[in-house]
Amino acid sequence: MTSKDSDSVFQSYGRVCNKDRFFVDFYDHFMSSSDAIRAQFVDTDMKQQRHLLRNGIMQLVLHARGMPDTKLRALGKSHDRTGYNIKPEWYGLWLDALMRTLRKHDPEFSDELEASWRRAIEPGVRLIKEAY
């Protein structure tokens, strides 16, 4: 990952993060990827969940820009087998849903920008996943 990646990702997220529809569409994509994932959100306050997602993505972006991993480690703990029990194999589906949603909402999204997103946030996602 380069500083160009983290700059591009930061700018991209800035273009979409103030649109509630971005987060609605993300969860539509993510939940349609697996019956088990959809079941995980049955009794969830989705308005609150979208707020948490907005912050979680920002923490991934900030980590890519050099911020400490403290909040990502806390996310990992809350999502582990004793918390929300988010299965490690779901994180790839999460990333794919994020890329699909970014492609739809960021007018400057491209294959190159997708690669930058993946390089920038995969280390943080891996940290959360490994807490399982």
C-alpha cells in the first residue's frame, strides 16, 4: 500500500460517506451474499447499524493513513466468536459488497481505485478477522 492508495481511498470515501443510501445499498449487497449473513441481521436496528458501519469504514481508512489500530482491535473483539460471532469467511463477502457499493456510488470509482481500496483496508480487515 502506498500513500497514494490511502489518499485516493480517503477522497473516495469522502465522496460517498454522507449519503445514507450508500450504507443502505451496502447492507442490501452484503445480506444478499449469504442466508447466514442475512440471518445475522434479523433483529438489528439497521439505522444504528449503518451509523456503526460509517464509523467502522472510517476507522479502516484512518488506519491505512497511519492511525493506531486500537479501535480496529476493539472491533475485532466485539465481532469475535464470543461477541457478534462474525465468521472469518464473511469478511471477503463484506469487502466484495463494499467494492460493489463504492462502484455504484462513487462517480470516480475505477478498477485502479478498487485495487487501492483493497490494498489500503485489507490489513485492517485482516486484523479484525484474526481476532475471531
